[in-house]
Amino acid sequence: MSAPLPNGDAQSALAFYNIIDGKQRGSEVNEQVVDPRTEESLWDVPVASAKDLDDAVDAANRAFKTWKLTTQAERSKVLQDIADCLRANKEVLAHVHSKETGKSWVMASTDVEVAALHFEYYKGITLEDDVQYEDDTVKIVGTYVPIGVLAAISPWNFPMILSSVKVVSALATGNCVIIKPSPFTPYAILKFCELAQSVLPPGVFQALSGGADLGERMTLHRGIHHISFTGTVAVGQRILQNCSKTMKKVVLELAGNNAAIVCEDADLDQVVPSVALGCFFHGGQVCVASKRVYVHESLYDRFMELFVAEAKKFSQENILFSPLSNKTNFERAKSFLDDCRKNNHKIVTGGEVESTEKGFWIPPTVVAKPPEESLLVQEEQFAPIAPVMTWSDEDDVIARANLDNAGLGASLYTPDLDKARRIAQRLESGSVWINRFERPHYGAYFAGWKLSGFGGELGKHGLYNYCQVQCLHFHK
């Protein structure tokens, strides 16, 4: 199934629906999202009601009775069909995705392709039964059983990519899934779910649009058995509290105030462009973006010279740079800049926001040596504002890197791989990238430590969080 792409900006040609039991459903209440580049209103989007949620949960539980019985081969074919559906509709999905996120066409179309790659990857991954124990009297076999109905609550920074992880993980393991996109970026996910109905039984994959109240109801609903959420620490903590009431399984990917450490033997000509991309790609709106940069004091002056020049390349014309996705994050980012000025932190480049300019643009900003206790260092800015500090002692920089909200990712630059491994294994982070800016890979387990997460996703290991373990005891 494919959808037509409107000519030019003929946006009225597109319509968006909640998808419940394989069917489109509108709402008496509709909202509109604004384009972050232009601040112009986009399409109407229906707001799901409590009844819509109940109907979707009922449909998912009906569908689960048969979907959980499908074979691995049957599910693998469906996953490939969904990947093919994504690619067949890349034009319309990228168009919508670009409008709602502010991403360039190149970035938006890449996100659709990565979503398709997730489905293709998981079609080949199987959780095999394993013999956990055997002797002369008993053989114990561990099996991996679907949980039931998953509610996936996805974020606004990478809606297609991060939503696809949750959807494919659920479907590949025999679960049914109801996705709630962020109210800031609902369009591409609703359209994706609508298009996917052509290759799925009704009720297996559904989508509901709404705000925090809908998410709250999902976390408390007794007909939902599992929650996967990507977002802030505060909301993640609330979700854990709610899910404890019905003992739901939970996966949370939360804040990542990630540190990038540049060692004294780093080749700055190679390292600086990578660090800059880690800081400023998509306007810094990446969960694993480099949020804090620590440079060995012997390289600091030269690093800053090169880094400022590199930062200036991230202009509004750069296809890898974006405005902030919504006004809420835009205002939050400006508060970080206000705090820097109030406390006389040295802003080396950027920092000025044009009040008359349309769009939620924050220029790439570099702040030299803000205090360790400053807001910009202690809290995740989620914007293109990079604090750059010095270090000289390895134990000290590791301690500074290991904040409670920095357990999602880190990056480390040195040609000495033995040293890299030694430092990396002392960083309290679920993932560490060596000589590259931080980017998750669908083949690698991705999980935050401490305040940065609970459980994890991606890779074969991620599928275990979408299953129950059942042990079969065969007595001889």
C-alpha cells in the first residue's frame, strides 16, 4: 500500500487518523502541530479519547490470541513486508517527517530508511530455546514467551527511528503494540501505522495520538502489559510508579548528559569534526549527543580554535543541522543561554537568538570552561550548546564524567586502544564509542544506567526485554 505525495505544499491532500483495530478513526477533538522551521500550522491530528484507548486495548488483546501463535517464519515475512511498505512510501513519510521535526529532506528520508533497516535486521533474529540445566534426572529448557500488549510511548527527536525500534521489537517477539507518538510529532507515525495495516492483521499494530493524559492512562491500563518509553527522567520515574500498580514490564530510555573525552594523544584534525558532529547534529537533539566535552589541557587551545571553526559550519543551510523541534525545547534552550550570560560564562561563538526570525533556531554555541557545578554542565541541554572543559588527571575526568544523569552514552578519543578500553570500562555508561561520536547501532544492546534508563532495547539482547521466560522441566 502506498500513499500519494501532495504536490508542493498541498497539505490538505493529507489526512491523519488514529488507527484502531485496523481501521481509521477520527476524533471530535483535533489539534495542529507547527513546522519548527516556519512556525506555520500543519495538519489536523485527532486526539484519542479514553474510549479510543479502551477499544484499542480490547482489539490488541483479541489479536494477541492468534498473533502470539505465529511462527518465526511467519513473523519474519511480516517484518520484511513492513520494511517494503516503509520504502514504498518513503516520499510521503519523509515529507511529513521533515515538516513536523524541522529536519532536512536528507535527514528525514534517512530516518525512514533506518526504520526499514530495523525491520529487516530483526526478521533474522530468533530467541532460541536454551538448555539451562541437564543431568541424569532432569532437562530444563528456557523458552521465550510474548508478554501481551505493549504501549510504546515515543519521543519527538527521532520519531521514525525510535518508534520503529519499539514496534519491531514487539512484533518480532509475538506481542501486539499500541504506539503513542509525541504530540509534537504525531504525523509520520500515524501515517506509518495506517500504511502498515495493509500487511498486518487488525489489532496487532495500532496508533493513538494524544498528550500526557493519554500516556498516563496507558501506564495505568490493566489491559496493557508492557510499557516502552523514551523521554525525560521525571516522566520515566512517574511511569515506573504507575506501572508498579499492575506490575507491568517496563523499558525506559531517559536522559543522557553524555561526556566526550579527548585524550592528550588525540589527532585533532580527525577528532574535532567528529566531536562537533556529536554536539551539533540535528541541533544537539540526540539522546546520545555529546553534551559535555572534556579536552586534555595540553590540547585545549588548539582544540578550541578548530572546534569553533567547525561549529560555524552548522548553519541553517547545513542539511545535518536543524531548528529545535518545538517551542517548549526552544524556550528551555534559551534559558540555558540566559544562565550562561547571568553567570558570566565565556561564550566563544553563538549564543545570540534572533527575536524577529521565524523558526526555533539556536545557533551552534560554544562555551569555554564553565564551572563544573554550572547548569550547562550538570543538566542535559538538548540543544546545540556545547560546554568545553579541560582535564589533566585521568581519575578526575572520569569522576566528572560519571554524573547520575550521564549513564546513556559516552565517547572517547585516543589512538591508544588499550588506554581507551581502560578508561571506557570505568565510565558508568551503557555504551561508549571509541574514536567516533555517539550513535546507536541496531545490532548493539542500548541501555542507560543510573538515571539514564531502565532495561534496554536494540540488538538481539534487547528482545529479551519484550519476552517472559518460561522454564520447562523435563524429568527423565
